[in-house]
Amino acid sequence: MLEKPSSAIAANRFGLGAQPGELTAINGNGRDWLRAQLKGSPPGINDAQLRDSSDILAQALDLRREIRESRVSAAASGAALLKVPQLLRPIYVSEVTARFRQAVTTDRPFIERLTQFWANHFAVSVDKSLLLGLAGSLEREAIRPNVLGRFSDLLLAVERHPAMLIYLDNHLSVGPNSKAARNVERRHAERKIGINENLAREILELHTLGVGGGYTQADVTTFAEVITGWSIGGEQGRHPRGDPGKFMFRAELHEPGAKQVLGKRYADTGYDQGVAVLRDLASHPSTAHFIATKLARHFIADDPPGKAVDRIARAYLDSGGDLPTVYRALVDCPEAWADPLAKYKTPNDYIVSTFRGLEIPPDTGHASVAPFELLGQRTYGPGSPAGWPDRSADWDGASALMKRVEWADAVGQRVGNRRNAMELAPQLLGGTLSDGTRTAIARAASGAQAVTLLLAAPEFMRR
Amino acid sequence: MRRREFLACGASAAAAGALFTSRLSFANATGTGRSRLVFVILRGALDGLAAVPPYGDRDYASLRRDLAFSASNVLPLNDMFGLHPSLAFLQESFAARELIVFHAIASPYRERSHFDGQDVLENGYVRAHAAQSGWLNRALAAVAADGRATNKELGVALGQNVPLVMRGPAAVTSWSPSKLAALDDDTLERITDLYAADPLLAGRLADALAADAIAMAPNAAGEMPANRPLDGGTPNRLSSDVGTQLAPAKLRSKAAGSPGARYTEVIHAAAEFLRREDGPKVAVFDTTGWDTHANEGAAQGQLAGRLAALDAGLRSLKEQLGPVWNETAVVLATEFGRTAAINGTHGTDHGTATAAFLVGGAVRGGRVIADWPGLSSRGLYQGRDLMPTLDIRSVLKGVLGEHLLVPSRALEATVFPDSGGVKPLGDLIRT
């Protein structure tokens, strides 16, 4: 009995849902299967359509400037303003399509789930206009390459990325005693420019220490001063231009002086001052505990057992935040293998596992975006930097369930008799397949209905 | 026959037995009288000093600089306070004595995390993550336990999932318009059977069907609700294109158009539920986008647009509720306020006290309730935020007691534990 659920747990909880044949390949050795995926460099996404963030951003900023400069009438400017979303929307669609295809077809689904976990940990949201074009590139450029590296490198790559700087307003933040601020004050006494503490606060609260992790409002404000100047290249008055759309440290915006964060003094080394604070945050015990808790909540239970959290946090601290070591500690937790259906799938999990299980070629264009919107988890659209929540109660609403089964029914209609649910059920659910589900599928009135019942089954709703 | 048609016309007894074994029964909700309550969560921390500018405060203009409002562009409430110029409906409601504005108000939360702040606003305790249930759900449970409610259920969340404030022991449901084709009866019955051994899914499915039955049934005048599928429930499936039953153009059109378009669906659904004698009496929905760190704008701009949409949504709710508006109270609340001064990027950072609103035909309005602490540097909380002088639990306790008739012992014991020192505000509701 223990052997079979172990395969299903590995494929469905740690992976993105079993493909036919995957459980047989795992053969009860779930831990080995997962550990093997951690070897080698992380898989990238090869898609010639996808563009670098700097390229996308430079074009979007150029377009914005053109619109600003050419504004003639109110009516014309309304139409002109639509040009930015018109540029970015197709980029968003191709990013989601590529991510979806990767999730459905990958043979290292554990790595893909971890990538999505970190993308949600470092969440940006497309309801801020430029992020429509940049959210996918943050994941591809900053997260994917570092998912099997050190947390400190992952952290630095994310916080430097233009998508994050723009999402949390840091590119606008100016040290009140910086050269730029003093110049402005000399010329326009009434104008106030200064810091914006948004990114600094969310780095402390959401990316590293966690709320209650031991920082104060003064730490937030000072850290915001530390990272003034972390900005983006491009036209900026008479200041250095830099590479358009790329990260750029703008010394003229940086608040001068040594600064004290979390009780430690950091000499003014310009850009490196921020890097030094980030390195210290990454190795802080609160960060270890916060990340261990989030991993355990995602992979073990909504209310993660303390023992598992401690084990993962210890691995984090002992290894200096080496992520594969942390993942191995997670996989080694006996608690992760105790309750085969402890987690309720998010809409994203549900859609991806359906496509994997039924081996449906991933859709492209609007069709790849639509199911996530319909089921309530628009890709890259959590609406806040906290990302999507990760507990059953956040996803198991009555209306959400109804939409899920309606969508399952649409999928059943789509594949019809071309899939045999009776044969697929044990291949996708392994030891978690219940007699009730088996019987319901066997008695279905049609092949299409059998598929719908497989997808609607309680054990397919969970992982 | 498709499910929604089936539910709408009452159906055959045998099949109905399977479908209506719901934990929910919306019938005869006498426990709360005829009162309706809507709770709107403004997620992201509404800038109370922009929504309700204290234009008469002598320190206000210097703190807000070019984002400051003045007597010439606020909608005045009195010599001290005005409404943001986008809030025309609220101003009319104030004049009609149907709006109370609360200022310098806050939950007991005193840090500056959105997510913990929202947790406290919703859980009704003093600390974040103190409970997995919300005060509004526990209030409904208290009404049911008091024996005055003949139904077990009174609440609906407008959305796919239920926000924390509405989670808890009392059965509630969630509802949102479906863009997918409904299940046929046979498949639905089989899924119901499949969930027989799974209490969570069985309960949720039954809740969804009960909510659909209300939302899709003809109203008292015999009119079909507008959110019934226009094709009468006929499946509209594109065999090769799962999840694209709705043309993308139609999806996008929802976001465009008039300011209120953002809330059209949710307001329509709320009115649909609350209008019905046999419907739920309490509705919850949330709105986002209030986190104005940069380029907040003043009379025009980012925040102005969001406030205009909210205002238009409330106007639409009143229109669609018709006479039921007179029995309705709407509470609008946010997790905390924003800094008194603007920051370096023409926005405001996370703060403490803010403004809140109570509006509706049932409200004894036309008042601003504020123990104004002033915006002088000595009056500010930690030298940067509007000082809280009113606990939002005072307002919520007052509304729950007077409007939903929640017993005061329950308000103290289960709805807002640890709120003994927080007295309910009286005379908020017309009698």
C-alpha cells in the first residue's frame, strides 16, 4: 500500500500531475525520481518568439515617450494610450503559451513546479500595465536560471530585474540627499522628490524575513534608502543614459552615507551597499524559517508540521541557502509522504495536470490563456506582491468548484472517445484511485462523460 | 435539459431530491428581519486622506502638496471634511442622509503589512492569523444559534471563492457568473454521487447549486435574471478550444467602458441575490488596486478612476436593489490608511488610520463621525500616519447589533473576541 501512493505523491504533488506511464517509471521510488531531477542545470525555455526584457521594455518606453510627445488632442491620446497594451498583450500571450507548454511536456516536472513556486514567491502582477510584457521575462531571466542555485543569487537576480523594480516602484525612488534631489530642490523649491519604500518593505516582508521576522519601520525606511539608485537604463534628462531597459545603478539617485539595517552598519559602497544587505537577508535565520514554512505549506500541508519546517530550515542554514540541498531535505521529510491527498489543487495545478494526464497538446494564443482566467487564476495575475494564496480554503469555494467541473465537462467533450478514462485512471492516480471513482468511470454513459468523471473525481481535485 | 433551465423551472421531484440535498436553505430568512448587509473590502489600503480630504485641517495642504484638495474641488461634507470629487453618488447619499463617513478609523492592527492588515480586518481578532474564520461568518452563526433564524444560511460571497471574513461555521456560498456551459443533469447527478463520500466537495457542490437556483430563477415579477445565459443554457462548445467559449473580445469589453463597468457583474449578482425574499441577506465582495505608492493623482488620475468606478458601482447597486435599498446597509472598509505626507514618487506609502463608509437606505446618515486627531506633526501616529481614534470594530458591532440583530453577548464572545473595551456605536441604523 505504501509503495503505490508514493508514486502518485511524487508525480502529482511534487510534479505537475502524472503523464500516462510516469507512475510506472517512478515505480514506487518517488524520492529517487525527484532527487534525479535536481541534477544538472535547470531546463530553459527555447522559444524564438520570446524576447529579452530589456528589448520589450525599451520598446514600451519608447512608445510611451512618442505618445507623450505627439499628444495632440484628447481623443487622439486615448487611442495612442492603447498602443502600449496592444504591444504588450501578444507578448503576455506568448509567455503564457510557452510556460504552459513547458509545464505540460516537461520530463522534469519537479523543477517546473519549483520554478512556479518561486515565481509566486517573487510575485509580480499584470494588473500594473508594463508587467503584462515583463512578468514572463522575470520568470525566464531571473528565476529559471537560479532555481537550482543559491537563494542569495536568486534573490539578487529578482530584485535587480526591471520587472520587479517597476512593479514595486523602486526605479522612481530617490534619496532625499542625493545629487538628483538637491538639483531639483535648487531649481523647483516646491517639488518634493524622495524615497518610495514599496520594494524595500516587500523584500523584507515577502521575499526574505517574513512579517514578524524582526524588522522595524526604521529598517524599511533605511533599506529603501540603501536601494535608491537601483533603476533602469534609458533617457533620464542630462544624466547617464545606460542601456535602455536594462538594470542600471544610477549613482545620482542614491542616498549617500553609511546606513544601519537590522542593527548592522553598512558603509556607503553605492550599488554594493544594497547587495551586501540582500546577502545578509538571505542568510538570516528568519528567512530560512519563512522559506521553509512556505515550501512545507506548498508540498506537505496547509498547516505545515513544525518538524518538517525545522528540518528544511536547518538544511537551508547549514548549506548557506543551497536550494537543491533544501529541496532534498523537503523530499526527505516523512510528513510529505504521509497523507497522499493533503493539498487541494489550485486552478493552475488542475489545468496543467489535466493536459498532462490526457496528453492534450497545449493550446496556443488566447486559448492558452483562457482556462486560467475562467477558473480564477489568471497567469501572472495574483493582484498583489504576496502572490497567490496556498491553502485549500482559498481555492475550494462553491462557485470555483462548479467552474472546475464545468470545465472538466468541456474537456471531456473535447477529447470524447479518443481517451480511455478507465485505462487512464490508475495511470494518473495510482494508489490514490478510489473504488468509488473506478466504478463511476466504468459506468459512465459515454467516453466523454468518463473523462469528465475522472477529472471531477475527488482524488483528481487534490494532490 | 441543461442544469440552469432545470433549476429555474423547478424540475421533477426525483432529480430534485438529488440536487437539493443542500446544507443551504435560503427560505424564510426571518432571523435578521428584512435587513440586508453588504460588506465591501477595499484591498490595498485606501488613502482616506484622498477619499475624504480633511481640507479644513491647517496642516493638510502642506503634507499633500500638489496632491492636496481644497474647498474649490472637494465635494464638501462640512467645514473640515469633503469627499473626493469622484464620489458623486456618495455625496448625494450624504445629502439624502443615507451615508455616514467615519474618519481616523482603523482596525486594531498597527503594523504595515497589507496581508496581515487584511487578515485582522477580516478575522475580527486583534492579531493576524488568530483564526481561520471571519467575524461576519461568526455573526451569521450567532444569528442562527439564537434560534431566530429558520434558515441555516444567510450569506453569499460574490466571487469564485469565499474571503476570510465570510469563512467559518455558518454555511455560506459563493457565486460568480459562469462563462462555461452548464453540466447536463445526468453528469451532474453522477458527480453528486461521486462526492457522496467527500464532505467538503459534496457540501460545496450543493452550495453552488443552491446559489445557482437563486441566481437563475425568475424574480417575483416573473422576469428572468439578466445573467442567465443568453442562449438559455444551450451548450456553446467549440470542440477544439477548451476554455474559450467566451470570445476574448467579450471578456475584454468588461474592463472597458464606463467607470462602473469594472463592478457590473458583481453588483448585478449582489442585487440579484439580495432582492429576493428567499435569498441570502448578506453579501461580500472585494475590490483591489488601492495601493497607490506612485503617481496616485488627485482630482484626476489613478485613484480618481478607481473611486469613480466604486462610486458608480454603488449607484448601480442602489438602482438595482429598488425598494430593497431601504433595508440595506453597505460597509466599505480597507486594511489601513496611507502616510499623511506624500512620498517622493507622488504617491503615499503604507500608513495607519483611514476613512470608512456606511451607506444605504437603512442607514441613519448625513453625518461624519470622527474624533479628529489633526495632522500636526504631534498629532500624527509615529510622526507619519493619521492617528487612529476610532476602532472599526465599534462600527461593525453597531451595525451587526442594530441591523442584523446579532445578540450583544455573541458580539463580545465569538464575533469580536478581545473587544470588551470597544463599545458599539449606536444609532447607525434607522429604526
